[in-house]
Amino acid sequence: MTDVPIVLATWNHGVPATERALAELTRGATAVDAAERGVMVVEADCPDRSVGLQGWPDRDGIVTLDAAIMDDTGRSGAVACVRGVAHPIALARRVMDRTPHALIVGPGAEDFARAEGLFTGTRPLDAVQDAAWKDWLRERQYRPRANSENHDTIGMLVRDATARLAASCTTSGLAWKMHGRVGDSPLVGAGLFVDPKAGAAVCTGLGEVVMRKLTSCIAVERMRAGASPAQACREALQRLIESGPLDANVQVGLIVLARDGTHAAGALQRGFTYALGTPGGVALHEAIAVA
Ligand code: GLY
């Protein structure tokens, strides 16, 4: 089956990531290769400081990264709380391709990165990270803010020209988190999910909310039961709201891609942007808010 490729990715930084993924698809990359290489653009350069080694540190001044990748054969790989790895998505891919495991964390993941030639070394905070961390230390208050600190996670969904699906996400997690904290991004079913028959979904936002409700899995399962991507997106987000009152600062964004290429995006609140790419070009959109 030959078809038109489609890529979706979270936030404004989804635009360069989507452009890269589409270029990879044009060169003949598979969906999972494009999903890996697309998000690497943001790992290397993230002006929002929410992805990669330039991300905001935890409250101890340490940058730790989470990433995951999944294809439509049910394979997945993930790493969490890893230091000194410029491209954690590539490490997650190696977990998927070269180990019998689904998730490797902390020092074990760093050892694996060394063995795979992907350990780029721990380094001091740069001047911007250091100044922001010292500023935060003055009050030591942890208050997530919708659409600002939570500009986290580059999440991507890819459908290639043969209708194969893949999903990826990578993040430095919430700024000023407790050391060792892991969010939804490396957790299959929470941060991302792919089903060969139904489609795929990726979440961004406050991981603690998403990982308690498995929002990506719910969206895909709703499509499996016959819902359109827009209905699936709305219902998965509605489940977050039904679970109890959410703080006004909690944001969760969700992008959904059905096996047939139809797609949707939604968020708890306004302000969640996402990139949509086809061979005709890449455009930035704002998702509809359900709350
Ligand atoms: N959604 C990413 C995180 O909470 O770490």
C-alpha cells in the first residue's frame, strides 16, 4: 500500500522536528527511523529548555532525561533518569533493538549508553541553566505553570507512505523536579502508545496526571473501539477531568493519529500548539481545549 506520509509533533519545537522527519521519510526512512531522527533535532537544540542536556535541571542542579520509542509491531524501548546522553531517544531505540528489555534507568542506562557509544559525558550547567537554578533556589517553590515550564516533551507520531506507524517522545521532564523523578514520557501507555490496527497517541504536560490515567493508551483504545481521533482525544482528556478537580496550572496536551491517517489534537487548556506535516508542508496549529 502506498499512501501519503503524515507527521505530528508537540509544541512549537515540533515544527523543525516534523520537517526533519518528513525529510527522512522522503529519503526512504521507515516510520520508526523518522520518529527517532525527527525528535533528535530538538534534543540538540531546545530554546524552551525542556528537552535534552540543555533542559532545566532538577532541584539538585542535575539534568536527567527520559525518552521512549514504539513501533506498530508492539516493540518499544525507553530510558529514564539518564545523565550525560545527548540523544536519549537514540538510546531508547537501542534498548528496543538490542536488549530484551523495555525500560532501563539511571546508572544502568548510562552504562548501556557507554557500551553503545552514546554517552556524551556529564557537564556543568551552562550559564543560563545555572542562573535559573540559583534563582529557583532562592524560594525553592515547586509550582508547575501551564504552557510555560510545562513546555516539556517533544512527542512525535509518524505514519509513513506504507501506513506503518511509530511514536517517540523525549524530555528533560519538569523543571526543578525531585532528583530521581520520572514522568510519563518513557512509560508505554502513558506518554505514548501505538497499536497496529487502531493508531497511535503521544501526551505532553504534567506527567504525574498522565501516568495515573494512561492517557495515550486510552485514546488509542477508544479508536480501537471505533471512535474517531477527535472523539478519542476528547474522551481520553475527559477522563483526566473526571478523576477530580485539577489545579488551574495543570496542562496536558494529546496528539492522536489513526491508522488511516486521520488525526486530532486536544488539551486540557488553551495554549497547546502542535505541528502537522505532510509532503505539502508543515504548519503549526493550536489544539482545542476541553476543560
Ligand atoms: N510530560 C513530561 C513529564 O512530565 O516529565
